[in-house]
Amino acid sequence: MAAALPEGDPVPSDGALPSPALEGLGERGFGVYIHVPFCASRCGYCDFNTYTASELSFSAGDYVDAVLAEIKLASGILAHPVETVFFGGGTPTLLPTDQLARLLDAVRDTWGLAPGAEVTTEANPESVSPASLKALREHGFTRISLGMQSAAPGVLRILDRQHTPGRAIAAVEEARTAGFKNINLDLIYGTPGESAADFESSLELAIGSGADHVSAYSLIVEDGTRLAARIDRGEIAQPSDDVAADRYLAAEARLSAAGFEWYEVSNWARFEQARCRHNLLYWRGGDWWGFGPGAHSHVGGVRWWNVKHPRTYGQRLASGVSPGHGREILTASERRDEHVMLAMRLASGLPLDEIDVSKVEDGLLDVRGGRATLTLRGRLLADAVIRSLLT
Amino acid sequence: MIQPGATDPAAIRNFCIIAHIDHGKSTLADRMLQLTEVVDPRLMRAQYLDRMDIERERGITIKSQAVRMPWKVREGERAGSQAVLNMIDTPGHVDFTYEVSRSLAACEGAVLLVDAAQGIEAQTLANLYLALENNLTIIPVLNKIDLPAAQPDKYAEELAHLIGCEPEDCHRVSGKTGEGVPHLLDEIVRKFPPPVGEADAPARAMIFDSVYDIYRGVVTYVRVIDGRIEARDRIKMMSTGAVHELLELGVISPEPVKSKAIGVGEVGYLITGVKDVRQSRVGDTVTINSRPAKQALGGYKDPKPMVYSGLYPLDGSEYPDLREALDKLKLNDAALVYEPESSAALGFGFRCGFLGLLHLEIIRERLEREFNLDLISTAPNVVYRVLMEDGEEVVVTNPSEYPTGKVGEVYEPTVRATVLTPNDFVGAVMELCQGRRGSLRGMDYLSADRVELRYSMPLGEIIFDFFDQLKSRTKGYASLDYEPSGEQAAELVKVDILLQGEPVDAFSAIVHKDKAYQYGTTIAAKLRELIPRQQFEVPIQAAIGSRVIARETIRAIRKDVLAKCYGGDITRKRKLLEKQKEGKKRMKMVGRVEVPQEAFIAALSTSESAGDKGKK
């Protein structure tokens, strides 16, 4: 079961955008997100919009056809070379590589990829092989993001992950061999039962793997997940924010010592070119079209999101109707709030003429060169800083 | 029926029933209504008079405050003679001692009604003493003799011991079956003295209750002592000199019956059209304007609030509604006083004075239930009299207004407390009372296994969860009554609670110096649990003046960030942020510390209850 979609205004059946939203298209960057809602099995902590084979009578081919139809619909609405493509899920690499290639080709054929475009796919370590990685690389994928989560078997078990600790590291090596330069490892910290040493060893392995990017997230217990139910029943302890804070500090210490630099509160990269340009697009208020069931899009202050279920999604497109479930046309003040909310989380921070730093408690912002950026303590209290700035 | 205004005082018996709640007063009253045939058998229903009270609450009918019942004596030497019985109700709680005393003063006799399965309770005992002080003749009655658990012999001993009669003098009745009730009515006529007064003297009638009715205005219940009041008279309130036109005069039987007049010894109601019970006060003397009495009847007292508490609307915008609600309640409650106050922590509200804890609870409940208000009330406190070294006197009704200069003596109100307990719990009760600075004034065995303990105690100690403690230490068996007994000097201090060095006015308390530490640690620990962690460490201190006596720390929050914020999270996150911004507006700021309103409510809610509740 996935988290509920926001309420919103209806989306016109042809998916049309108000013309002001299309002004300056491309000046804010333009990307494509493709949501692949399939997983081999459902992880207990996950509330994403994803389905296992047994939950779905909807083939990979049907799904790809539907996304191709949405690309066709979008092609009539906007046109601009695509700078970043991101396949997320779900587990995109559960799709046969040629199907992923069909989707990427359609994007390329419709809008063209800008020179040096970043093309990322997420993958689970157990869902890739040297051959599949090689094929992806050959089809134009430039970046791979692997869900390592932890090096501790006990933690992987609580998270219901299917891979063994060594598999993610091996997958990094295979990806490098296949020609990928940009490789991310996702880590989850603060899982109940995870020791400080567990997390240290996860970091150590991730750093030593040769990945040039690490995303580290504290475990969030989402309502309605199996993990939430197990915590409610007392089978598993509630994750502690203080422990999560300790882990975050450990991540920063280890990663920065190894030459990684934070550029967003949960993201570290070895050098500037290793940063995820697609995610930066989100955080800088850029434009992107999200394809696939439940995918979110943003173009020029209009945010919309597709219907969640793959079958409904397919039916809408088969009858020539936009799969958009709802949208919101942001007011100027909502756009400003989002700007502060997103930009403040970045290492680049915000210029002083956009915010009133006196509203923020001492020690959370580093003010220099006309900009304010989060201090290390400020990164751990980023939401509080943002609330102070916006209240 | 003998007509009101034309009844020979020798035929009149004015009496009340002193009983504890659940001891069967209402059921006994039902039997009396039936036997005296004042209620049509087809209209009879259980707890007839109580039902009228409920209706009265809704403002429909007049309270059955004093029921006039004709009775033809059935047995004995007076058999066949016609009497008029006026059964006068008494308010049922410890907070209303004065009102009880006025009701008793309207009677010549009291039926002491005790459950034959439970024995007498402290509050009943206190009212019995009050009746004896008023020179009332007592008829002891054991009720519920039909119950298998009844022990009439045992409790007859107890009652005989208490009032100095023989166990055989205790009547045995069953309100449920009616057994013994006709005999009791005969006995009321035989034993209770008739009222005595001067029929030709200027009229003097004592107000023993005064009730606001939304349709009729104030309905005043009086007992005529001397002279007579006629329907066309203009009456005068002797305490204020105010003169009112009489719109209606009558008796309750048990529905209101208009009458031409009421004379010596009679009980009736007056309606003048006034809208506020303060203009028709319990204990005041009513006379006739055209021929006024020279001297009022004794015993009139202004109601004096004993317990204060700040009442604040949860939603600050409801302040005008709270004011309006209090103004309305005041019409029917001469004892309720209030004035606006503001608290840095709680905003705008009213400091309200009450007769006691139950009175406070009743008012609070009515404000919430009838006026739909959500309220925060501060911990109740008593009134302190502070003598400064320079001789100035300051009366403190709000601890945060305790004077800061050189304090000489501090006086606190005291009460005479009576506790009845099975003798197994005497030790536990004594320990509790001593812990509350009580001093033992006497101890009596009511029977082989029931003990009456009399203490002098500060009222301030009673209003702080004493009753709950008493009940829990005696497995619910002990009962409590108390009445004001003056004041005493005591070593009292004001304890302030500070958040990050800022005093929080709502938590200031005046306590005995030996208890200051306990109060400080308790509140500080409570607040540590209730206030969410802030971006910085928040010390919570309890202090007497500048001296810190207890300290807790709310550790700074270390993590307040959602790790993930990708394309699909943005709308959800912005909406959450908007919600949090709204939430932040409802936070009360104490210095830099954000305190959720719920924390104030939870910290201020103590488990204290208000003594024996309900009516007898």
C-alpha cells in the first residue's frame, strides 16, 4: 500500500498546462522521471507506489506501452531537450533491459537528449548482473544508484532486503567494469537493532567500493507499512532520533574524511561531477515530467501527479486521457516557501537577501559571502530552520 | 386542605431530611407525597422531586424547594387531627454549609435519615451537628430496613450514641416498601414543635433559597417568622433596603400554587421580577415596605469565596463568550465572583472565586457543557492574607500576585474537618491528616468499629487532592466534611516555576515551606515530560524568590529533518510545513520556549476531586 496522493485540482483530460507555466521552459533545466512500479518483493518499511507480480495482473509490456502513450501525450504539450533522465521505483531493473531501452529511446526520439545528459536508473543489487549492466551502459545509461542499505545482515533482515551484504559491493565493481563512472549507494541508518559499529562498517564498505556518491537516509517508519505494524506490536523497537543523529554525524565524519562532500542534507559526492543532477533539478525548482503511475511532475509552478494504480494508469492512456490525478498551481508565496524549503537543504544555501537569518537560533546557519548555509548541527535540524525562516 | 395564609401555626410542622446521597431521601419523599395525596396517583413517578430539579435546570419549572403536604394524623392521641407538613430541601454539599444552615434555620425539626446497611457519613454528621446547633428536634430514622444487608440494631446504637437517645427511639422505615412511613409522619407531627411567631408584628420572613428561572426571573423561597405577607404587598429586602413589587406569591405542593397570603410559620415562594439572585440573597430578611420590621432576623452573611482559580478559554477568541457565560451563571449564583485577569502563559481569562472545590467543579462543568466552552483552569488556591513588614496588608487570590517586598506574616484559612472511618483505617487517616498539617482536635468511637476524627487543617491542604488520597487510603470507606474555622499564621512560601529563567505565572503556587521542594520537583518533572524538546536545552527550575530548589532539563532536540525530499515528496512536505506553521501559532511562547497548550492543561490538571459530591 502506498502513501496517499495529495488532494488537488483536477487535471484537464488532455493534460494541458496553463500557458504561463510553459514560459521560460528549459531555463530552469528540464528532466524526465520514469516510475517503474514493480518489485520482486515488498520491503517492510517501504510505502512507495510499487507492486509485486502477485499483486498485479499487468505485464511489463502493458506498462511500457502505457508510458510510451504518456510520452506521446507530453510531446504535444511541451518540447525541450532533456538534460536528465531518472528511472526510479520500484525496481526499474526488474524490467528487461530492452524494455528500459525502449523507454529511453522514446524520450530521446521525442525531445532529444542534451549533450552530456545524465541518465540514471535505480537498481537493487540482486537485480543486476555484469551482462545487464553492460547492456544498460550500451543503451546510454550513465549513472546507476544501488540500494545497498546496510552491510549488517541483521539490519537487512529487518528491512526485508533480499540481498546479502557483499552483493551491493560486488554490483558496484560490476558497474564500474561495465563502464559506469557515476555510481551511488543508498544507505539506511537508525534501523532498530543497528549498532554504531554496524553503520560504521556499512560506511566503510560503501567508501571502499569505489562508488562516487552516497545517499544516507534515516529510517522513517511510514504509517501503514508492515514495519509500523511490527513496531506497534512491540516486536521491533521504535527508531530513536538521538541515535539517528549520532549515525548522521558518523556518516559526515567518515564520508568527509574519505573525500566525499555533502551537497544536500542526505547526499554526499566525491566531486562536483558526481552529484546527481536530476535530484538537483528537483531541489532547484527545475522542470520535469514524471511518467508512470503515481509519478509527480513540475513545470513552471504547476505540480501534478498521476493516478497511482498501474491498471488505472494504463486504462486512462488507452482511452487517450491524461493519467493526471490532480494538480496544484502554486501561488507566489507557495513557490517561495518551496524554494526556501528545498534550497535551504543544499550546501549552496540561500542568499541573505531572500531570508531573515535572525529568525533562526544561533549555531544552525553559517553566514558568509552573502549566503546562509546549514551548519552540521543545522543539517540535523533543517526542518526546524526552515520553519523558523517561513514563520 | 388548610389554606395558605389561614393556617394555625399550631398545625404546621417545618422540617428537613438530613441524609447522605444514596441513603434514600428521594424515595422516602415519594412515599410522603403519595401518602399525603398531594400528587395525583396517575402522575406519580419515582424520585418525583428530583425529576423536577432536572426540569428546573432546563428552565421549565420551579424548584421543589419546599413542599407543603397536608396530613391527617392516623394514630395516637392526635389521631384525626389535620396538620400541614412543610418539607424543606437542603443543599447537599460541604461547600454550601451556609445555605444548609439557612435551610435548617427555616425548620423546627430534622429527620436524620441513615441507610441501615451503611451507617452515618461524615457529611450527614456535620449537618446533624449544624441542626443541633440550630436547636432542631431530631427524629433518627433508619432507612432501607428491607435490605438483606441492613443492620438496624447496630446503626441504631450508633445514632443513639450520637444524638443522646435510646436505640429504641430510632424509627425504622423502608422508603421502598413504604413500611413505617405513615408512622413517621405521625411522629413528625407529635415530636416536632410547631413554629412560634408574632402574628401581629411587622412581617419578617427569612430567605432560605433563591433561584433564577429564565421565564419567571428570581424565585425566592421564604419562611415567615412574624406577621404575614400578602400577594399585593410591596416587599423590602432588609440588607439592601431594596423594594420590590410582588408579582406572585404561593406555596409548592409540589407544583406551585398561587396564594393570597402566607402567615406565621408558613413556607412559600415570592416572585418579584428581579433577574439576579444577588438582589434576593439567601439569609436576608424580607419585610413589608408599608410596615417594615425594625430589626432583621439574625444570621445573614455575605457569601465569601474560599477557593480561587483562573479560568481561561482554550481558544483566546472565546474570551467574550466566557464573560457572557459567567454573567449568566452569576444570575443564579450569589457566591460566584470573578474578575478579568491575564496570564503571560494562558492569555486572557478570569480569576474566579468559589465557595469550594465542588462549587468550582460545578461552574466549570456548566461552562463547558451548557455554554460549549473549552477551558483551562489553573490549580485552585485559597485566599492568603499577607502582612508586610511595613504594616501593609495584601490579600492574595492569585499566587502570581504574591507580594515581592518584605513579607512579615502570612495567614491562611483553616477548616474544621471531620472524617468518619472504619477503625481499621484510623492510622492511615491520621498519617494523611498529619502530612497535611492537620492537628487532631478529637476522636470518638461512633460504634465499636467506626471512628470520628476531628482535625483542624489548612483549607489549602484540603483542596489539593486530599479527598482522593483519603478515599484511596481507606478503600473508599472514609467520608469527609469540613467547614471554615478562621485563619492561622503559617510559614508559607511562593514557589515559582521558571522555563529558561522565565517565570511561568500559571504554575506559581503558595505552599508550606516544608512542601516547596516536593511541589517544585513534581511540577518540574511533569513539565519535562510535557514540553517537547526545543532547538536548545531548556532548564526548568523551581525557585523561592531567587533561590532555586529543584531543577530539570529538557535536552535539546538533535534531529528535526526528514531525510528524503525528492520530486514526489515536495507537495506533501510543503503541506506538512503549512500545518506546522499553523501549529506553531497555537504554541504559547514563554521567552524563547514554545509550549504547546496541551502541556499547560496536562500540567495543571491534578487529580483532586471535590469531596463528597452530589446532594444528600
